[in-house]
Amino acid sequence: MKIGLALGSGSARGWAHIGVIEALDQMGIRVDVIAGCSVGSYVGAVYANDNLGSLKTWVKSLSEWQVAGLMGVGFNRGGIANGEKVFRQLQEFSLPSFELLEKPFGVVATDLYSGKEVWFTHGDVIEAVRASCATPALFPSVWHRGQNRWLVDGALVNPVPVSLCRHLGADFIIGVNLNSDHRPHLRESHTREHQHNQEKTDNFFAKSKTLVNQWLKRDPEEKVQPQSPSMLGTFTGALEIMQARVTRAKLAGEPPEILIEPQLGDFGMMEYHRAQELIDEGHASVERLAQQIKYQLGLV
């Protein structure tokens, strides 16, 4: 029986995949084929090269400032970041060709104009992963020379690529969904906390600023207009909603034998600097299903 691992999309939450893979390995489960979407393709390309330890060391070392530098944020054509350094780093962890990898590996992307799903199982690994990670508005779309078309994030069509895993020959598939724990109320809580902190800061400066003193004399019952979300906050929030809905619909039609769903509602999609916490939750998500996984694989 061939075991397949379908690693789903989720931006920074993808570091949880590292913990999932480590936990499965500790249980004695040997994955035969791998399919990845978006950040799942990034982690999958490294895992397929048997080099996950190097990726783990690197992501754990990242600070918030380093992440901003790696993203290459600026006025880029087609996106607010270029990601050049991120994909250059991938060259250190993986190999240039699918054919050279230790395990069969597949990547899913989306044709920008037709909306069709595009699978990569041969050729240039880095180019395929870059296309799969090309989140609209964040990263530029990728022109694929071999297929003569513009490609974007695979999460638009197949966030957890179970079908691609089966295409690669897997009989038993373990899917990892990073978008199951979408909880808008957490964002509201964080907004209230931010406003409370801002009020404390304003009170401090009120001692020396007449304008702020006048502001403080307002009717206490008067409601303050909440600060509107930033452009990036609006974009990532909308993307989360879209991914969660597409994922549910896709998994209903193409369910894996085991579905692992880390609880990642507390993690923002751009919080790549919280790698250790994400890896830990990846471990925990497997431990919660350990008995079911062992039973279905006949390990008990």
C-alpha cells in the first residue's frame, strides 16, 4: 500500500506541516508520495528531497524583520512582494528537477485565464512551487515557458491536493488542511485589545497635549468609530474565507482517508516568524488523531 501526503495551502501556517511530518515519522509512518499546494508545495519540495531538518532550522531562526526582507515588499508589477529571496532559499533545500527528488512529488497551480487546475510532476521544481505560491495581489503571477500560460496560487482550485496524490499512485492519503480553524471572533478580540492599548497611550500623552485633553472630555457614552482594517488585513481576511470555503467543497468531493486539521486560528497568514509555535501545533494535531491513524493503517 502506497501512502500519500497532501499538504494544503495556508501561507505562514504552512510551517505546521513540518510538525505534522515529524510526528508521522515518529509514529513509524513512511510516506511514499507527496502533493503540495502553495506553502504546502514549498514544504513538500524540501520533504521530497529528505531535507526537512534544514528547512526547520531556517524557519525557526526567522524574525519578523527578516520575513519582511525575504518577501521583498515594494512596488512590484503584479504584487506587493516579489518573494525572490524566499524562492532562492528553496534552491538550498530542494533540487532543480522533480526527477531528481527522493520521493514522487506533485505541485498544483491555477491557470490565471482559464481557471483550470494545473499539475506539475516533471521539470523545474522551483518554477512549479513559485507558481503554486503566487497568491494574487501578494506575489506576481508566474509565466510558465513550457506551457505558455500565466499561473497563480493553486489554492484557488485545490487547496488540499488529494486528487493529485491519487494521480501519483497513492492508495491511502493523509490530507493536511490548514484552513479549518477560521474564527473571525478572534480578529475582533485582537482589534478590541489594540484599541485598549491605544487608549492607554493616549492617556499618557494627555498630560502634555491640550488637544488630547479636550478629546478625553467627550461624552463617555459616545461610541468611538473602530479603526478600519488595513488593505493587507482586508486582503488576508478575504483570502482566508475563500480558502476555507473552497477547501470544504473540494474535500467533500475528494476526501482523504485521514484528514489532519491543526488548530491555527490564532496565527495570522503572514506570521512566518512564529515557526516554533506552528510546528508544535502540527505535532499536536497528529497526536490528537494518533489512535485513528494507527487503526486505519493497521498499526495496532
